[in-house]
Amino acid sequence: MAWTIFSITLVCYLLANVVVYFWQERFLFKPEKLPADFEYKYPDLDFTEYTLEATPDVTINGIHFKLDQPKGVVFYLKGNSRSIKGWGKFAIDFLRLGFDVVMVDYRGFGKSTGRRTEEGIKEDLQRVYDEIKKQVDEKYIILYGRSLGSGFAAKLASTNQPRMLVLESPYYSLRKVAKRYVPFMPLSLLFRFPLRTFAWLKYVRCPIKILHGTNDQLIPFKTSVALSKVNPGLTRLYPVIGGGHNNLHTFEEYHRMLEEIINSKLPKPVEASETSLNFRRGKKKKPIEHP
């Protein structure tokens, strides 16, 4: 009897592993597919649609929201759901601050085509980044990654030289997020989208700004605390008190923080001699001993 129960349990466990390996894309990605002739509509916003042919089997569709005299460009990497049809509304948050916005759909989202792989998506985004560089110097490019997009943004920042990297509700690694829900699975062997944000942040050489809601139930706020320690000399963490995972844009404080971040200048080095940075208490002198 005990052997039968063990055998059934083992079979179920192995089947669960097979499901996780082959169906993980269904859990990770929630794409909205759009017909090739779909027309984007954003009243009162000036924008251009473009399609980049990455390979014969892969096309990346995107939108460039434009201003007459922009200060620079925000390359916005979205979350794991829907398409840029719905995400486009967030462009206004950067347009009002004087920046153009470029958004793209990952493979299989919106009008973009191709089989999704972590390496493939990273290569697609690098191609888009290279196209942006043809239009504007890197010192005017801001990388903004939200949720799923935070890992890809960190990767891009680690191999390029943008003005700034901004992460909204980022994860330490996508594998670690999944581990919370299936702790008994050997994800190091099964997971095809590890997206190790923490590993890439080590190599970023531009200012890193992290926005995270303190009431985020999907990716806990402590995740950003941990990420802020990876490259502390360049990182600043902005907690949105009471914010969740999908509603930071509904907090006025988020928009104030975003304005401070986007318009911030490179920080000047602190002169230690002019501050208490290197202050140390002197050692107590030993009392003089009298004979």
C-alpha cells in the first residue's frame, strides 16, 4: 500500500514538472494579439507606428510617441499582459516631462511575431535600442522597465550606456518569483525564463532608480530593497507608500517621484571633508595613573 501511494505521488510530481516546463509561457505571459491591420488611436498624441524585422520569422511592432523638441527618449519596456494598445496610455506620464516615448510589443504580443525565448527577446530589444541610438545620443536615452520589463531593461543597461535606468516593481529574478508559487519544483532545471535582474544590475554604470509599492502582493517591496543593495553606489529606492503591483500610477506621490527622477541631474560626488561622512569618535584617553 505504501509503495503504491509513493508511486502515484512520484508520477504526479513528474507530470507536474512536465507541465511547468512546457506550459510555463502560459503562466508567465498574458499576451493580447492584434490583427496586422489594427490601427492604434491615441487622441491628442502625436505618434508613429513602426515594425522592425529582426529575422525572417520575427517582427517587432512598436509605437514612437513624439514631441516637437524633446529632451530625450524614454524606452518603455512593459509588463507581461496585453499589448501596447493598452499600455500606450502611460506615454503621457513622460511626454508631460518633455520626453519622447518608444514602446514595443514582445514576441507574440500585439502585432509582433516570433517564438518567445529569453535570448530572442533580449536580442530584439537590443536591435530596437540600436535604432533609437541612430536618432539620439545615448546620454539622452532613459530605460524604463515595469514588472516583466524590468529584467530586460536591466540587461540593456548592463551592456549599453543610457542616461538612466528606472525600474518599476522589479523582481530579483523571474525564477525567484516563480519559486514562491511552486517551491517544491527544481526550477533551476525547468525554468526557461530565469531573467536574473540582480546579476545584470552589477554591471550597470548609469544611475539606477527603483519605484516600488510597499503593499505589492505579487512582487514584495523587500525585493527592491534587496536589488538596491546590488549596486548601492548608483541606486536610489523610491517607496510608494500603500502602492500595489498594478496601481502605482493612481498615486500622486508616484508622479511626483517620477518627475524628480526623470528631470534629475547626475549627482555630484560628496566631499567627505565637508560632511560627517568620515566622522569617527576619538578613542577615550586612558586616565593618567599616579604612583
